[in-house]
Amino acid sequence: MGARRAMRTRPVASAADIPLLDIDRVSMRFGSLVAVSDLDLDVPERQVVSLIGPDGAGKTTVCNCVSGICSPTSGSVRFHGHRLTQTFGPRVFWMAMGIGLLVGLLTAAAAVDVDRLWLAVVKRGMVLDEPFTFDTVRRRLRSYFRGELAIDQLAGKWRVVTADGRDVLAIRRDYADAVSLRNQLQAAVTARRAGPGTIPDASDMADAASPSQPQASLPDEVLDRLAAGKARVRIRGWAGLVAGWVLGAAGTIAIWKRGRRSPHAVARAGIARTFQQPRLFPEMTVLENVLVGLDRTIPGGAIALLLGTRGHRRGEEEARRRAQEALSLVGLEGDAERIAGGLSLAGRRRLEIARALATGATLILLDEPTAGLEAEEVDAVIDLIGQIKQRGSAVLVTGDSIDPLARISDRMAVLEQGVKIAEGSPAEMKRHRRVIEITTGVPS
Amino acid sequence: MAAAWKWISQRWEVVALALLAVAPLFVPALGGALGGQVTTLFIYCILALGLNVMVGYTGLLHLGIAAFFGIGAYVVAILTVPLFPFQIGWLAAAAVSIAVTAGVGFALGGPVLKLRGDALAIVTLAFGEVVKVTLRNLEQVTGGMKGLNPVPPPGAGVTVAGTDLGLAFAVDPRWFYYLALAALAGVVWAMRRLENSRLGRAWAAVREDEPAAAALGISATQVKLSAFAMSAAVAALAGCLYAATLSTTADPNAYDFNRSILVLCAVILGGLGSIPGTLLGVAILVGFDTVLIPAADSLIQQLSGAADRSSLLSLASWRLAIFGLALVLVMRYRPAGLIPSRRLAAEWGRGGR
């Protein structure tokens, strides 16, 4: 998904002169060990290029760099002219913002004491028998963040409490008493907030105090505390929101950056690979192994497949048909229901190739597909590579000797200790002195 | 005869469902305390199937499943109890609860994706404890140690053909029995479907070889997140049923590490990644605990007479020892579980015992 997006946003040069795969001055260092240094290699479309070298020459490292398992220390790998890194687009931006907002809301909830907020907004309405509507919620929210005094009820008695319900300022038997007291006290607190020397506004007092009641008052330090409370809740809330937002967004971007050239994005762009030691899913059947390669072709997520939508069912049937096709190409059609772990080495290699083919990749990396096989099994694999080429995919194949691969390769390159020492047609490589020395182990 | 047996063993779930569905008609005890115990058993089965998505299918060790169970129970309670103004129907509340809990699972999954094995186990364990303590401390929202109650029975206020459903649930535990059984059947059906779908294959692929799956274009991130969310959603469904059955969320300690471990043990005992195995594991561990032991104890009491009250004579005080012994024996002789999944059976068969 990401890779496709990257393709759209990157500029595309004219298709004719860019090779399908362009390995450009790639070096890979592991600490002080240089596995590959300054490698240049092109794989044109519909061609077979083989990379030859003795064990430890860096062939597998090249495969890993191309398939995204490791990122090259320097240099670049381009496929269709793209680096296959995901670009920072609006999708990533909005994802970061969304996750940031979520984290921000969580930290803000903790900062403003969500427990007390719940008490003030949800529970107090129940006590006072108010309806639970958008308006009442908004009013109560505002009152909480302004630190206004409120009325609460406990054991049949009405209490004047602070917004968070922690401080009980007065208890009255009568509701009307409690309300008028609350209004008086609120006026006093508001006046205190306006400034230490200010006298409560006359109009404020007028609607608050009923003449028959004695003036309610609170000690100065309590008034100060209540007056300061408002600012504290607000500042804490905003600080929590902003801090959480920044942290969440930054963390999302950091994690996204690490996975920018991830193997799955590379695979989705159209590069499939096999491994030197076949890596199958040993507990699945042969057919299921190939179906994993076809995963992307089946539409629908968890909900669609639970409901068994038509699109999903059809995709699944189509995938099974194509999986069978891929299996018959490699000659495993009779073993579809066997457990993959029970296959022979040659069978495992073929299955891995079938699985890679099934992804519909335009470039297939085969890492030493002939290692450890008998002579006739090697021939079969070579024939298979020829068939892959005929089907229109390019192949980059590694091996440790010129011979079997020369039969189907369009070009060959030879690596020695991470350095490319020769490149050319199979015939040229067969005549190259140094190449003969390395691959046969006999100095000439 | 052989053909009939084959048919039965292939359609074990249909047979079991039919038997359990008619059981209350023939076993009157299911209308009493036993019915409540069996309902709890069903709920544990659902919870274990949810955990199985993480541990069995995707191979992620999860020690905090009880937290999702708890979140599910509390959300449904918050939305239905008379203490709060929401008071929506149980079905709608359950839907919201499942969605919310799946979201929480998703949110937990995000930051811990890179972790595997023991590191993930520790994070999920800590998450479970955090949720428990949070539930305890948010006293206004969750009622603290008192929990939230009374959770009205499902269908409260709904009248079908002259019967008040809420009243029916409150009077006859068989309603809960059938509700939990229907939910369990639905979850088993969904799990079977998932197992053999692209999602199930992707879970298994990530479990068996993550780099190989990535090389085929499977995003381990998405696959693991979906496992987290799915597991949380199923656990939440169990939580919704639990709160409805008890008509309270109970206190937060009901959702602690012990419950997570009990369910995990059941999954491992029965067979990781195997639906019948998981159900059998729960039936043995939880059923042994809640159904068999009380029954056996009352029998022992009768036989030995009221005079002898030695704790050595009560099975309840031996239960942990029996648990431990059973687990050791199973792990020694059937390491893939009592009913191993096809995939795990293949692996153990290949590796030799």
C-alpha cells in the first residue's frame, strides 16, 4: 500500500532507459566488517542476472539489501526508478496527528482528574435529577473548568461543594437554602478571583443573596484556594493535551521512519525472494504456503471475511486456483495438502519459488537455489528459472559456480569479498581468469 | 456405524451444541445453581477463545487478557447501570463495549509491536495490573472496590409476546444459559471461519516465520494489530456476558493476573491454536474448579459425616495441587495439548517427542 503510494509521488524517468532493478554504489558494513562495497548492478526487465561468488562473498547481503531486510550503509537500490521508501505524505501526517490527539486526550484526562470530571458532569446530574442532554453536559463541563461551586446531595442533605466535589463548604437541609448559599459563596470566590482588594460587585450580590439570610462567608485562605483552583485545572489540562499530542505525534513519526523501507513494502512493490535456507511456514500445508503469497489478491478485512461477502469468497477461490497453478508450474501439484515441513530440500526450494511466483512479482530474487541439490534437481531448478523468465519476470539469482547458471543467464557478475571483480555475458565469464580461480578454487 | 462416528467427529461442534441446547430440558439442575456455574463455564470458553487468537494463532504470549475482560464488563456496566444517565439497552451497550475494548487492544498493540516472547509477556502483564489499579482508583466512574451494580439483565424493559424479557432473565438462569451458549456458538463459528481465511493464514505465517511473511508482502504490523484487536473484542464479549450474568462487575480484583493465568493454562492444556482443545481445556480447568470440586466436597461431607471437618478431607484445599499435577502430566505426555491443532501436531510429530 505504502509502496504504491511512493511510486505515484516519485517522479518517473522515461521507462526505456531505467533498468528494472538498479543497484547503485551500494555498500553494507556491519561494524568494521565490509560485506559489500560499492556494488553497481542492473537487472533489466525479463532478464536473468546471476551473481556468482564463493561463500562469504556478500551475495546474501545483496539480496537482503534489495529486499529491504537490511538498509545499505551507503548507496541506493532503485526499482522501476524508485527507492521504495515511503514518502512523508498527508496520510502519515494525519495518522501522526490522530494518534497524537488520542495520546493528548488521555494525558489531559489524567491531568484534569477524569474521575472528578465524571462526577461533576455525569453523576451530579443524576443527583439533581437533571436530564442528560448536550446542553446540560456542556454547562457542567464549563462549570467544572471554571472551578465553580456546585450542589450535591448526600444522605438526604444538600451540600455546597467545590467543582471536583472534594471540599464540602456547607450542608443544608433545604435545597433552596443550599442554592442561595452556593450563589453567595460563588460570588465571593469570583470577586476574590478578580483581585485581592476588589469588593464583590453589587449586581452579583443582588441576585445571589436573599435578604432573609445572613451573609455567608468563608475564611480568606479557603477563598484564595478556591479562586486559584480554576487556573490550575485549566493549565494542567492544556499542558497535558499539548504534551501528549507532541509526544504521540513524534513517536508515531519516529516509528514510521524506522519502517520506511520495510520488507513487506518492497514485496508489495513487486520484488519477491527466496532464502538460502528455505523459509517455509512448516506447519501449514503446501497449498496454504502459496496462499500466503497470494494474500494481497484477496479483498476484504476481518469483517468481510466473517460475513463471507461475495468479493471475499470469489477472491479466495481465485487465489486457490492461482495457487494450484503456481504449484503445477514447479511440479508440486500432487503435494498440495501435505504439510510443508515434510517436503525434501528440493521440494522446499520449489515450494518457496512457487510462493514467490504467486505474489505476481516482476523481479524474483533467488538466493542460492541450487545449493545442496543433486545434479538432476539442479537441472530442474535451472529449467524453472527459464520458465519464470518466459512468464515475463526478471530474476536475480545467486550461486557459487559459473556452470549451471551460465545456461540461462543473460548476464553474470562475480563478487569476491564484497567487491564486484567481473561482469559480462556467461561466455565472457567462463574465459575470465580470476573468475575461474575463485569459483573453482584452483589458482591458474 | 463407523461412518456415523466419522460424521460425528467431524461435526463435533454441531453435536455438542445440540446436546447443550436440549440439556436444560432434561437436567432440571441447570435451572438452579448448576446452570449458573455452566454459564460461567461458557463465558470462560469465550474468553479462552479470545486469548487463543493471540497465543495460539499469532504466537504472541499475552498475560493480560483479564484486563480486556474487565474493560468489557465495566463499559457495559457504565452504559447500563441506573447510577449513570446513559442506561441504554444491553445489546447496544455490548456492541459499544466490544468496539471500545477492541480499540484499547489496538492502542496497546501499537507501541508493543516490536516485542516478542518474554518482553511482550511482561508488557501485557503490566498492562493487566495497570488496568486493575485504574479500575480501582477511578472511584466515581467504576465504583472503586464496590464495582458497579446492579447491571440490569439483558432485555430489561423489552416485552416480547407478553413476557418481560428482563424479568424472565432475572427469574430463570436458563435464559443466561442460552444467551451464553448462543454467544459461544457464534464465537466458535467466527473462529473457524477466521482460522481458514486469509487473516488466519497471515496470523500463522507471522507466528511461524516473520521475515518470510514480510518477504511475501504481509505486514506484520497490521497482522499483529488485528490479532490484538480481535482478541480484545472477544474478551470484551465475555466481559459483557459476565457483568450481565452476575448483574454486577464485581470488584476489580476479579480481573487480575490469576484469571489471565487460569485462562492461559486452559488454552495451553487443551492445545494452542485448537478450538476443541481450548474448549476442553476450559471445561477441565474451570469446570473442575467451579463445578466438580463443590459437588465432590458435598459428597465427601455426606459420606464422612458432619463430625469430621479435617481440611485434608476436602478436595477444595487440594485443588492447586491437583491443577499442578495435571499440568505437569499433560506437558510431559502431550506437549502440544490434549487436542493439538493440526499445525502444532505436525510440528511435534516432526520434531519427535
